[in-house]
Amino acid sequence: METIRQTQKKYCTRAITVAIFAGLLFILIDYKPIGKGLILGTVFSILNFILMGEMLPLKIGKTKGKTFMFSLGSIFFRYFILAIPMVMAIKLEQYNLISVVVGIFFVQVFIMADHLLDFLWSARGKQV
């Protein structure tokens, strides 16, 4: 469980930090809906990532049927959570829909970037 929390902290901290600075930059150059949307999407992406990590240990020790139903319910619940900022962006003009979607994928982008950089560094080290 501690490994999950460390992973969550690592990627969520990076994602929210970049989202806040990028969002603030957009707000300062008078693209407020884009900045707000980016931050809103990232906050819900982090919430989704944390919920995923918290629900993972609850599947252990259950039968296949219960695990399947729990997993299915978990996915639908997390999709519902991720739909909230998109509905807000569609209904409210103060959020940009595209930037909300980009924010929703921020945690995943940082996970992929981290693994890509690790791969590139390890490949570079093997060449030397």
C-alpha cells in the first residue's frame, strides 16, 4: 500500500504543479477558460488516480465474481467522476472543454513521460 501512495504522490504532484503553472500562465495572458479548464481536469484526474489506488486492495481475497462486479462498479464510478468536469465545461463558459480533456489526461501523460525518460536513459547508458 505504501508503494501505491508513493506512486500517487510522485505523479499527482508533478501533474498538479505543471497544471497550476500552465493554468496561471493562461489566466495571465487572458485565456482564463483554458487555464481554469486545465486545472479542473487535472484535479479530477488526480481524484480518479487516487480512487483507483484506494480501490485496488479491496479486490484482494474476493471471489472472481465479486471481484468482477466490484471492478465494473469501480470503473463506472470513476467514469462518472471524470464526466463531471466535462459536463461542467460543456454547460459553463468559464471552462474550455479541450483544456479540461487535456487536464484529465495529465496524470497519464506524466506516467508515460516518466517511463519514456527511464527507457531513454537506460538505452543511453547501454550505448556508452
